[in-house]
Amino acid sequence: MSTSSTTDQQPPTGLLHVGRLGRPHGVRGEMYVDIFNSHSKRVAVGSKLWVAGKWYEISKSKAQAERWLMTFKDLDDRNIAERLTNSDVYGYPIDDPSVVWVHQMVGSTVVDTQGNNYGVCVAVIDNPAHPIMELESGALVPTPFIVSNVDGCITIDPPEGLFDLGEES
């Protein structure tokens, strides 16, 4: 049984790293899949995911605790599924204006509702409660404070004192 990705091939331009294949389930190629964001469009039947140099179309998808159990069209062999175990999964960005995606946050200017500029988001830190934006100043801003994201400018409504931390009295 393989414990690493079967290819070092880079994904096509424009794809996002959206998950990782887990172990096979059964003998017909079903696989456990860890998806970073289980948006309904990402895990829907008919959606396509790029894995190890090839596109795979989801033919069945079922939530299983913190991961998904998926069947892919034209992947009906446990041996192939085993070779794909631990492979990274890529997909195209999902167009959903109600969601602010990590790839949209990094590089965006962050301002508050009064127009104060707090700089650029340089990273997004994964956190059990919710992601946290890291600004170039080192300030940390929990994503629930995001009000909007328009053309590379994220507007936040932070609580009073959020940016006072670390400043001298």
C-alpha cells in the first residue's frame, strides 16, 4: 500500500488546494476525502477534482463525520485507490459572493467600516473556532469581523480595542 502521492506533477494554473485523499473504503474504489471547505458545490455529484495529474468526477458523495466518502467516475479499483492515498486534491475556485475564501483574503487591503486602513492580509491562520487573518503589521483579525470583500478590499467591523493589543499604555 502506498503512503505518498503517486506524482509530483503540479496542478494546472488557477486551481486551489482543496483537500487530500484518505484511505480507500471497500473494494470498488470508494475513498475517504478530507475537504478543507465542504461547500455544497465542491462535494456535489458531477463536480470535478484534480488528483495526481488527472481529473476525477464525483459520482457519489456522502458526509462521514469530519470527512467525505466519495466514489469517482472511472475509479472502480481498490488498487488504483490505494496508489492515490494521501494525494493532494485540487479544484477550481467556487464563485459564491456569500463566502470570503482564503485565496481572496491574502493580499487584500483591510479597512474598517469607518475607512481606517489596517494594511494588507499576509496570511490566514487555521483556528478551531474560525480562521484568523494575519496582517502585515502582525495584528490578528478573526474572520467573523469581515463585513464585505470587494475588489481586493476587505471591510471589517472589529470590536473596540482589537488593534490596541501590544501597544504601550
